[in-house]
Amino acid sequence: FMVVPPGDGDRLYLALNAYWEERRFGLPSPGTGRRWRRVVDTTLPSPGDVIDTAGDAPPVADGYAVGPRSVVVLLAR
């Protein structure tokens, strides 16, 4: 299933952490007028682990701490 259908010019950032400890990832620039928003974080309890609408997703600043053995998806629109 698709969490948020990407549109023209949208950018996705996928972070995978197979390590047993948390790792912090620096983020590339999302582009002018865009902000990274977290749409998936598998370390969070359900139903907060997946956000169905990008507008409801919390914004992310310069980096993101990815929990052990987890996946994070960020969307910039």
C-alpha cells in the first residue's frame, strides 16, 4: 500500500537502521519552500508509526534519530 502518494517534485528520504542501537542521520536539503515530514517510523507504537496524510505528519529539522532495527520515511513537498 502507499502511505502518501508522491506528487510531481515531491522528495522521499528513506533511512534504514539494521544496527541494534539508535543512529542519527543528517538530512539533505528538501529544496526551496519544502520541509521534511515524517510519514513512517517503525519504532513508534501503532497507529502513530504511519501517518496517512503528509499534512498531519510532524516536521523534521536538520536530522533524525532512527531507532534500532527500524525504518523511517520522510516526505518533502
